[in-house]
Amino acid sequence: MLGRDGVAGLVCLALSLGMLALTRGLPHSAMVPVGPAFYPRIVLVLLAVLSAMLIAFDLRAGRRGRPAARSASPDSARTANAPQRARELSNAQSANGDEHQGDEADRLNRGKVKSRRSPLGRG
């Protein structure tokens, strides 16, 4: 069964193939091999290929029984690992007695993951 990506791919594929068929009615230039249909055909073929790839990826993800992969930003990955990082920093603080690591662990526990320490030693 197709998901949203597969349905969007089917719609784009149908539109691109339909528009590609309409470009056959454009006149051909006798002097120049690049006529008025040249660039639209390139774009429509590219759209058709990308749509077919989208459908294939959606079908492949559906066979595996899991949703298609979604891109995650580095910030969301960092926030998702924040509790584990906070525990590691708390353990390191208790072992080393370093106060800066405890401050960073508190900041991670609150979910305000921005950046750790500046490479210049400020902040």
C-alpha cells in the first residue's frame, strides 16, 4: 500500500507524463534543433524520473513494514540524545568534581541544547 509519498509520486508522475504528451503538439524549428519544446521536455522527464524514484522508495519502505525514512535535523538528534548526555555528564561530574560539566548537564536536562563550550574559551 502506498503512503503519502507514493501518492504524491503518482500524482507528479501522471502530471509530468500528461504534460510531456502535450509537448508533442509544439512546432519544431527547421533551422535550430532546439525548439520550443526542448526545455519543457527536459524538466518533465526529470520530474517523471524523480516521481518514479519516490514511488519506488515508498514501496520499498512499505515492504519492510516501517515508515519511510524522514530527515532529522542535527538539532532534533541532539535534543533526542539530551537525557543520555545529561546522565553521562552527571556521572563525569561526580567522578571529577567539575562544576562546568554539571552546569551543562542541567542545561541539557532542561532541553536547551545550543552549544557546549566556545572553542575560544569564552562562555
